[in-house]
Amino acid sequence: MKYLLTGMIALTLLTGCGQKDKAAGGGTPASVVFDADELPKVSLRKGDPATAGEALAALYLSESGAGRLSFTGSNVDGDKAVFNDVTLSAPELAGDGAPASPSDEELTQIFSFMDADGDGTADDGSGTTLDTLRAEMQTPATAASEPPLIKAAKLEFDGLGVFDGKANFALMKLSDVTVTPAAGSEDQGTGKIATIELVNPSPETAAWVASLLGKGEPAPFPEGTALAFDRWSIGGVNFSMSDASGKGTFTVDSMYVSDLKEEAAGLMGISNLKFDFLEAAGSDVKVSLEGFGVKGIDYGLLSKAVASGANAGGDPTSLISAIEADPANPGYDVISLKALKADVAGASVDMPSLGSTVSRDKQGRATKVVTNPFSITVAARDNPDGEQFAAALATMGFEKLAFSAQGESLYDPDADLVTLVKGKNYWRLDEGFKLDLSAKYAGTKAIAAAQAQSLDETADPGAMLNTVMDSLVVHQVELSLDDDGIVNRAINAYAAQSGEDPAAVRSQLSGVFAMAPMVASGTGIDPAVVTELAQALSSFVNDPKTLTISLAPKTPVKAQAFADAASDPEKKLTKESLGFSAGNK
């Protein structure tokens, strides 16, 4: 299966790869497109017939076998070219085969993690020693396997030419692509792709494609603004997977990215994805997705995050600057999902839809993020794993878990103030609970910058924590837990497992809460706060209604103030100064 998927990746790479604010670009869920066939047509750039031959030579297509592609026939007409019966030869995709045994130094390092206490045997109780680990991992290197055979009925170009000294094209299209395993390969999967298209790429993107078509080491993937095109799309994907790990199918009607320019993409979509795989051991995985779409992808933010990774030795400076300029930016304008279903192990998950929209100010900064109400249902499957999951649900009195949720946050970029709107940020479990959170706090810019800085492997975690504690300023927080049976279900389940009476369990919990003021007396927390909270929790356990805990300080409080109060009794935060209240009503 790995070579089959490698083949698909190779083909993909060959072609590209009350607020007054309005949603950016007029973004609404309706503006998202799942299926590439529903997109408006793209106008192709004009080519240059006089330099089309030079462009084909730069693409290693002046003759069959000049690069990695061979073909049986071709026709060049002005700035257009068609190649028939195309075969892709990509030996570097074969991989290196099974690796040789790790060196003794590497094995010693591996074993040091397994034997943290240093007694000479692995801490997992297996009895493994360094010598037995050596014996287990003494496997000779094997030769690389043959790559899959990749063919296309037709390869078309339009708009060929050399512009400002750089070869380019307006359209590259592969049709009727097939992927078959090499003779003798343990991977016996096959694949078909109806079409792959790349439209109006940047000169850098076209040059990268040319390096893939040529011989030798391919050029690095274009970065930043160098990666640009009007559209990349792949349609009619139908793969059959079969190897020692199991058998399955993978199909997609279409996938695309549109208008990728200046590190931002206009649209992205996937339509009718299905994955069905049966492992050799008997477990199966099934995933289906009718549609997923995004408008206004901030590719620049994503690339900065990747480039900042410590493993790559990156510099987080650019990511920090981007976050400080627009800390509420989630990296998109609109997201829409339709009909996601997944059967994994013993659970079946169903999410009918999901939609989220971002509003921005005149400077393009995110000021509002709304996630529309959505639902997720989790149920047990009709298999052995599902029976175990069903039994676990039954202990709480559930046949399935039906969740619903919603989100809405506001951001004032000038005041650096986040507001989680009351009543619009919640999670609900049917016949269980509704958890509602509202808040207002400042310090997002500094906190986000500190988190980005932590990507640097030389960063001091303690310094990041200090920044967070000193920057986070609480204006208001309210947590509301509305009981819809979850307390009784939890207590009854615990009582049944422990063999106790539910009333006795409630009494024990009430006793624990009653001791809280005494236990917290040396922590710097106002006894009045602990007493009111303990009384509210005790009431909620014995007669569950709606537990509400809130902070509404007269003067906004830094998070560091809570730590200071714990270490210095003279800096104690009182119930009155915190505006604290707790109750069960």
C-alpha cells in the first residue's frame, strides 16, 4: 500500500500540489465550494508559440525519455502540446528498502529511554535488556523495492512559452491516470485518477514541476510567495489497496486549491471522500465525507508555523510578528463541512455539518469568529470492540452520546481584548449536561507570541509561563454547568462499581467539600471564596440544578496575582475584590 500511496503523491506533486465588520471577502458558508466542477472556469494565460519549443525543452519534453517521462506520440501546435500514452519513471520513489540495524550507540540511547531507573531492564516489565534488544533489532538491510508503474493516456499543455527568461505554461493536464504495482511487489494495490490539472502557475512553481519531470534531484518545494497558481485540482480518484497490512478502497470525487497567491488561497475543497480498509488482524476503518471546504486560507501563517518548528532549526520571529499583528486569526475566513461519518474500532461517529466564519476589520485583522451550532453523535458499533464500548456507555446509562455545541468570540485588536459571548460558547450532552463558558480577558498578543517563541528548542519554558501569567488579565469569567442527569448517572455508576449506596457516595462528597476551607487555609485563597464554592458544589451534588461559578473583579486581575497570593498572605485576593460568586440554582 505504501507504494500505491507514493504513486498518488508523485502524481499530485507533478501538478502543483454587533460588529460593523463584514466577513472577509463577503465570506459566507454559501461561498464555500466542495466540488471542483462547480467552480467558475479560469481564463488561461496566453502562451508564446515562438518559444513554446524552448519551454518544452525546459520541461524535459523535447523528446520521449529526455527526463522521467516517456510517451508514444506527441503533437505540438503553437503554444499547445499533447503527449499520448505517457509513462512516469521515478526510481527515487522506490524508497531505501528495510533499514539496516541501528548502530550500537543508537541502541544504547534507545534503551536508556526504556530503562529510566537504570537497573538494566526495561521499565515496562518485559525483562528486556540491552543485549536482548540488540538481538531483536539485528535485521540486515534489504534492497529497495520497485516503484509502482504510473501511466496516463494523455498529457496536455496550453499557454507554453518563455517569459522574462523563465519557461512556463498556462495549463498542465493529465488524463486517465493508472497506477499499478511492480511485478513481485508485496503491494498489490491499483489506482485510477480521471484528471489532474495545474492552471497558471508562477514561474517558480513551473520550474519546480520541471525539476520533477527531469532527471536528477528535484528542486526544493517553492516557499512563500513563490508558490502560486490559479488552480490545482484532481478528480475521479479510485484506489484499491492491498498488502500485508490489509485491503481497502479510497475514493474521492474531487480535491482542489484555487487562487493561491501571496501566501493566501481563495478556496479549497474536497467532495465525496470515502475510505474503507480492513486490516489483516480483522479490525476495519470506514470514513466518509460528503464535503469539506475552506475560503481564505492563510497559507502564509501555516508556512511560518512550519518554518518555526524547533526540529527544523527554524526561527519563530516571522511567526511571532504575524501573531502579534493579528492574534485572533484562525488561518481562514470560512470553513464548511458536510456529512462526516467515521467507524473506527468500536465507535461510530456522525457529524452532519460544521460551519465557522471569521469577520475582519478594515485592516484585515480578525475581530469575530463564529462557529455555528453543530452536533456530533458517538455510538457503539456492532463488533467486539463495539460491545465493550456499549458496555462502558451502559454503566452511565447511555445508549449513545449525542453532543451539540456552538462558539462565538469577539476580539478588539486595539485593546487586545477577547470576549467569549455568554450563551454562545457551550457544549451539551443530551440527557447529561450543558457546559457554558463566558469570559473577557486581555493579553492575547503577548501570550500567543510566547507560545510561538516556545517552538524554539532553546526557549526557556519557565520564561514562557512567566509571560503568560504576567500578560493574562482577567476581566470576567463565568462557568455554568446545567445538569440534565449527568450527576445522578455518574454517582450511580460509581456506586454500582464500588458496591456502595448512592446516598453514601453523595454524603462522602459533601464531607470532602466541607473540609475544603480548612485545607485551603494556607494557600492564600480567601476562606469566604472557598466556603461559598464548597457549599455550591455540595448543593449541586445533592440536588443538581445549575452550578454557576463567576469572577467579576472591580479591577481586572492579572493571572500572576493568584500565584502571588498563594506565596504571600498579605497579597490575598478577597471574595469582594474578585467579585466571586458560586451557587446552585
